[in-house]
Amino acid sequence: MQDILPRVPLLDLTRPQLASLLAGWGQPRYRSDQVWDWLYRQLATDPAEMTNLPKELRARLAAETRLELLALIHEQRSNDGRTVKWLFQLHDGLTIETVLMSYPPDEGPGQGETVLMSYPSDEGPGQGRRTVCISTQAGCAMGCVFCATGQAGLARNLTAGEIVAQTLAAERWLAGEAQNDEQGGGGESQAAAHAPRPAPAARRLTNVVVMGMGEPLANYERTWQALAALTDRDGFNLGARHITISTVGLPHGIQRMAAEPLQVNLAVSLHAPNDALRGQLAPINNRYPLAEVLAAVRDYIARTNRRVTFEYALMEGINDTPALARELAVLLRGMLCHVNLIPLNPVAESPYQPSGPERSSAFQAILERNGIPTTMRMRRGVEIDAGCGQLRRRHA
Ligand code: SF4
């Protein structure tokens, strides 16, 4: 028999909404805390696992709600095993990408190897980091010319649950890997959605970067709802400083971020130090020119006293000349910021190709000489289409 009412996606609910749903079913208040715990701490994928709930409640949850929002349709793992990329299908057939990157204990902040990058965290040497890069939209309306996602356009915003579910899938996958290691497994890859769940105390993911498909500040409320769920102390309990939102530079969104109590990190994709070039690479610059973006960033820094990261994807012969490096240094002089240089992950048939090591190093040296702190990331996962939108494009 077909469902008469659509089933409620539990991960789309805020904590108060979940409490209200269960209160409406006549459940005592503590039941919603238990369900929240199952969803975010114990990573349940089926109400049948929620063994401290009465049988009738489990049956009702199974009948009237949904836990799974993502169907894994493709998984690719890099040759060194440290980067895994997933293509997930949503309920309406659209697809999104999620990438998990692992850094060994001796790889401290600033030496990570990823085009998607990882941000400094509290872990420090000796702990290792595991960073998931999540998507906030199916597609993207920003149209950056060097990006496979931007070329495909925007299909729709993701729901908060679809954003959260990517992080939970990565955590389950890590737990499955750890279990595999403990059992002396052969290191075979396993499907994220079907991985066993970890013991609650052993969360393995250390960082979340909101830097996958889509512009997170164009899906502001849902992105923020997802982050609120992930940072809830009674649930997934990820520290806000372990989360970075990367934007192409929407000034009003940056201003909103400055007022948020949840102090996540901000990264802004710059890619060029002047409007003429930036307008070619990232057409949104024609609507929000650099002066407006940087004014919002300065305001953000003044209000939060937090260092901002500027992303700069180095493209051979396009934005990597010494003159542009000097112009960038002048533009950012005196700001509490840091520039993350990333040789572009090339898209097939694209005229935009990554800068070579010599040009990249020369560009970095000019910034450093002019007092702008930088990090240079090596590309990672090229063989698994790790750049944004590439796996999806290939699959399509
Ligand atoms: S680079 Fe980011 S903002 Fe630009 S089109 Fe791609 S996904 Fe959108």
C-alpha cells in the first residue's frame, strides 16, 4: 500500500520541531531527547535500532518518518586511500557530491594536501584530522567558469537534513573503516550509507568544510540549521571552530554570519585581485564587486575578531602572474586574513588549467614578502575527480 501522507524526514527537523512532533503523538518530553541521541550521537539509520524506545513508538517512527535521505550511487577512493568521494542521489533523483579527506597524525595544519582544503583545528600533531566537505545545493547558480558545478547551473537548495546527512554518512564510513582495521580487514572500500555505526563516544570526524557543491550563503537558513544540529552538545557535538563556511562572496550573507552566535570560520573565494578579472572568473562579481565583498569581510573581522581565509585557485596564465600577486598583496594589506593558494583541479575540456609548481611558488613568495600569510595546498584526488562537480558531471 502506498503512503497516504508523506513521511517526515527526521533529519530535517530542528530539535524543538522534533520535540513538538513527538509531543503531538502524546510522548513524554524525554522521548525526543532519546530520538535526537539516536540520530546524532548513535547515528541510527532505522527506528528499529532505537532499542530504548517503546515498540509502538518505533513502529510509528518507521511508518511515519524517514531517516535515510541519501542513496549512495557511486564511491571513488584515491590511490593513497586518504580521499574518498561519494555521489549521493536525493529523493527526487538529483545528485550531490561529498568528499572525505584524512590527514595522518604527522601532517599538521598548513601541510594538508587537498584542493578542497582542510582548516586548522584543535587536533594538532599526533591526532590526525578527518575532514568532510559537504554540499549545500544541488548544482550552483554562481556560474564560476572554472567549476564543473557552476557550469551545470542550480537545480535546488538542499534541505537541512540533506546537508546533515552527508556528515553523518562520513562518520559512519569512518567507523566502518576503523572496525575493518580492528578486524584486520583488507582495507576494502565500503558503502557509506550502509556502514556500521560507531560507538557514540568515538566520533572520528574532526572538521566539516561547507565547500562542496553550491553557495552556502545562498541557502542560508538551511545551512545554518544543519550546523546547529551538528554542533548540538547532546548530539553530534562538533565544535563550531571545526567548521568552515566557504562563500564566493555574498556581502549580505557575510554580514549575517558576523551576527551569528555560532562562531564558525569564514572563507571567501577571491581568485583575482581586481574586478575585471574576477568578473570573468566568477560572474557574481559583476553583481557584488570586490569593494563590497571586502567591506563586508572587514566588517566581519571588526565584529568577530576572527581571521578570514581567502581562497585563490591558481590558474596557469590566467590569475597567477607576479603583477597580480603584488596587486593582491596591496588589496589585503593590514587585514586579519590568510590566503589559501590552491592549484586548480582541472575540469575536462576546460581552458582553465592549474598553475605549475614554479609559478605557484613565485606567486606565494610575493605574498609572503609583502606580509600576507599564505598556505599552499597540493592537489589531492585528481584521479577521483575530487574537484567540485566533476564526479557528478562524469556520472551524468
Ligand atoms: S566554485 Fe563554488 S560558488 Fe563557484 S560555481 Fe562552483 S560551487 Fe558555485
